[in-house]
Amino acid sequence: AQKVTQAQTEISVVEKEDVTLDCVYETRDTTYYLFWYKQPPSGELVFLIRRNSFDEQNEISGRYSWNFQKSTSSFNFTITASQVVDSAVYFCALSEAYYNQGGKLIFGQGTELSVKP
Amino acid sequence: NAGVTQTPKFQVLKTGQSMTLQCAQDMNHEYMSWYRQDPGMGLRLIHYSVGAGITDQGEVPNGYNVSRSTTEDFPLRLLSAAPSQTSVYFCASSYSGAKLRGETQYFGPGTRLLVL
């Protein structure tokens, strides 16, 4: 089965706190790609990162970092020193390389992050 | 580049009416797709296209038609709108359609549709 689970529906933090958004996935494919998208209150979907299943190196981009662990099928996203502008819904998504109908992205349900001043 | 554009931003329809949601991209992307976003259900693939003249069904295609006469445009048609089609619709595109190997998909701003 192919599935993405974001167990945290809503998270609320105070500005400058660190926060981790969890993403657990299921796939039958050995080659796959994982993504994070941000959906701010304005509604658009903004691409944040793409990882392939052969690259388990963690990645850091400014205050954002991603931890990919194949052993636990997780691709978690951490925001360090959160800011009010980070308030958004964050989606984790999976794309399988071979068992893939039409390049479909399989999305999790999303985690709504609220950063309070 | 304007990226992926969608019109209209918001539309109200009555049950049974028809309409076309427009999607265009100026990045020369081969692959284009339509998703709908519903509360608690994430985003689901409606239809997709791997190039001009080629379209196929996604996960939830019923009630929707598409065509791809040019690389740039990928309109989504609702022939007879139903309240169950109330949703937010996103168009997306990526560089390579033929390979379908995890290319990053870039999304348009979305169209909010309300069917009464």
C-alpha cells in the first residue's frame, strides 16, 4: 500500500520555539521520492524540498531541516526558531518511481502549524 | 516566468451548470495535472497529461473532462456541476512527463469552487 501519514493535525508554538513536523510513509517501491509543501493562509502550495530514496543525507536550508530515515520510513521536517510567517499547513507527499499512476503525488493530510508571537 | 496560473480564483455555480477551470504554464513543462483538495482528505489527482494530445485519468476523474491541445494549457471541464464538486482545485506541472519519476510538481494558486 502507498500511504503518507501526518499524525499531527495541528501544532501551536510560540515564536522562536523549534518545532518538528512528522511524516511517515508506506510504499511498495524501492525507488521513490518524498516532498514537503507549504500552504500559507493565502492558499497556494509552495514547494520546499524533494528527496529520493537513495539519498538519506539530512538537509538544512536556513531555519529548515529535514531528517530522512528509511529504517523508520520517516521524513520529518524541523523548523528552528520558528517565526509567525511560518504559520501554514505543511504537507508531506510521496511519489513512487515504478508503481505510479500518472506521476501521482500521494499527500498526507497536512499539519497546521500556528506560530504565536 | 509567471509559473503556473489558474483562473478564476473563485467561482460559484448552481447544480447542473457547466464551467471550465483554466490552467496555463510558461515553463515548457511536459507534465500537467489537476488535483482537488478537500478537508481531511489531502489532495487527490483528478486527471493528468504527459504531453500535448495525451491525457489520462487519475484517482477521482468522474464528473471531469480534460484536453491538452497545447503544451501550455490544460483546462478542466465540469459538464454538470454537483455539490460534491465543491472543493479547491489545483493545477500542477513538472518538466518531464514521460518519465514520471518523481519530478517536482509546481502548483498554481488554486481555484475555489462552490456548487450550490
